Amino acid sequence: MSDLSDTPPSHTAFDPETGIDPFLSGKIKLLMKLRSAGIRDTRVLSALESIPRELFVPRMFVDKAYADTALPIESGQTISQPQIVAWMTAALDVSDRHRVLEIGTGSGYQAAILSRLARRVYTIERHRALAEIAEERFRKLRLGNITSRVGDGTKGWPEVAPFERIIVTAAAKEVPAALVEQLEIGGVMVMPVGDPTGDQILLRLERTAEGYTSQHLMNVRFVPLITGKAPS
């Protein structure tokens, strides 16, 4: 197995031999950068602080775990830039009463952040290998309020709908109707929309009785949202 596919070894925040957390400095710098960028929600910042990003990146990139940049992960996917994770999480406005649906588990990092804020997180991944690696990370971190499955994210999870919040971590040409239908009235969905190979905008949608209203948050670049399960 290549370095890209290897999950970093278990890491404790404190190394008893050296007395030093090797990631502490990077984490502090990242949190300061996020505050400077305008992330003011203390619950979001605390969630980011509590989840060790180094456990969600491949071994060969672990030294860049707290760089504010997207990184490649298994199955040709990416772990999002921390600043984008923070903005999307803040825009979602999650409370401990909410059930959240995530489309695109990826490394599991976004779901782990959401687990610190929501009552329960349901996450769907089309790549079985990614889903299994993410589930192992959730177990290591004892994140017991995350339920995951392998499936077609464009269809959502109708068996446990409706959801108060939905987050989509891949770009679609248009908002999937199935996901809007699974968002409760007054619920919020955050997702990138646009050309999967070009310019995209991050939208914040609020479900109404007639459909939904939308707000343009920022320009982004995400991997494309693809229908169906990936071949095993």
C-alpha cells in the first residue's frame, strides 16, 4: 500500500517522552488565521480545535496537517482547506438539536467537526474504501453520534429524512431535488454549485414551503458530485 493510502498512526496530543505536542504550534497558527479571516463562531473554532486533523490526512502529508490548504487523500479525492471547512460549518449554523446529513464523507474530517456540534450526523460516501477508513477514524476518536454508509449521495438518505441541516462537500451543476425534498421546512443546506471542472459558488439554501431561497457565500473549487456508487 502506498504512502498516500496509509492512514497516519494513532497520535496522542501529548508525547510523554518529549513533553511536546508536535502539532500544537500549527494548530494555534491555523486557529489564529481563521479568526483573522473572519471566523467568529466560538463553537466552530472549538470544534476545529478539538479534532486532530493529522489523523485525517495521508501519512506523506501529515506535516501539512495544519496548513490552510486542501490535500489529496485516497480514491482521487481531497480533504478540504480548513478555512472552507470552517466557513461551511459556520454557514450551516448547527445546534445540538440538529440532525445533519453530509454528502461526501471523504476523509471524515468534516463529519468529525459536525459531530462536536450536532445531535447526530449521517454521512454518505460513494467510495467504500474511503468510508471504511473514515469509520475507523470515528471509532478511534470515539465519535459515537456519526452514522455512515456507502451509497449514492445525490439520492440522500430518505429512510431517516427529514434533516434540519444538509451539507454537500462536492460540486453539482444544480441543486439536487432529492436533497431539497429531504430538508425540513426552515432547514439549511450548504453546498457548492457550478461547473464541476471550473468556477463554482458556495450556496446557503433555506427550505421554504414553496421551494428554497439561496444566498451566495463565496467562490470555491470542489471535486464533482457524481451519481452512483464507485466501483469497488
